[in-house]
Amino acid sequence: MIIRVAQERDFPDFLRLAGQVEQWFGPMVADPGFHRAVREHVHRSAALVAVTSEVVGAMLFGAGPPVHHVHWLVVDGQARGSGVGRALLADALRRFGPGPVEVITFGPDHPGAVSSGARVFYERHGFTPAEPAEPGPEGGSRQVYRRIVT
């Protein structure tokens, strides 16, 4: 598997992956705002893809100094549990440098909290639950997870 900075040609793969998780995150595939966000992240070199014979994971990240952010991380359903998410996160953390890193994920009562594996994933990678965040576009609860990178 190769982790590389995403390029414009990867845009259809972002949409394919988004289609696999809309039940948890709300509509994205047809959302112009999501399209714009992906393209802006790609333009700023703040988007990564994990590639085997195809794109099997994607991530959007950024910084609002002094805090770094994981904006979106999705692994293809067939590749979950194989280290793709871990590799994407590790690459992004190397790019961030020292400081706090935040991600907003599902709240503990959200139906996707268990089935997506997101909360457990971030906890395994040193993130701890913090304050609640605004509900997601589908109305589900969200929570900030935070990690300090040294």
C-alpha cells in the first residue's frame, strides 16, 4: 500500500468512498459543498489517499494553528481493519508536527459510534474523548477527540 498526496484524478474515488458512509455522515456524493471541500483540500495538498491496486482510503486534514484537524477519514468497506486508516493517520500526523490534533467523530449515543468503529479507532491511536460537538448533518451526536503530538 502507498500513501500519497491526493490529486484531482482521485476525486471520483473520494465520491465512491463517501457513498459508502453517507448513512453515518449524511449526503455527500451529490453535495456541492463536499465537492468543493475535497477540491480545496487537494489543491492545498491537504488530502491523502491510500492506494493498493485502487484507492482504498482517503483523508482530508488541515490546521488552524495551533490546532491540527482530521477533517474526514474513510476506508473502503472491503479494506477496513487492514491498516489503511492507521497508515493514513500516521502519514498525516508526521505532516502536522508537534501540537494538538482534533477530530470530530460520532458521539457515544450515535448509531455509527459502534458500527463504524471510529471511536475505537481514534482511541487506539492515542486520541481521548473531549467536549461534545455540533450534531452532524443527519442530526446525530458528535464529539471532539484530541491527541497531543510531540
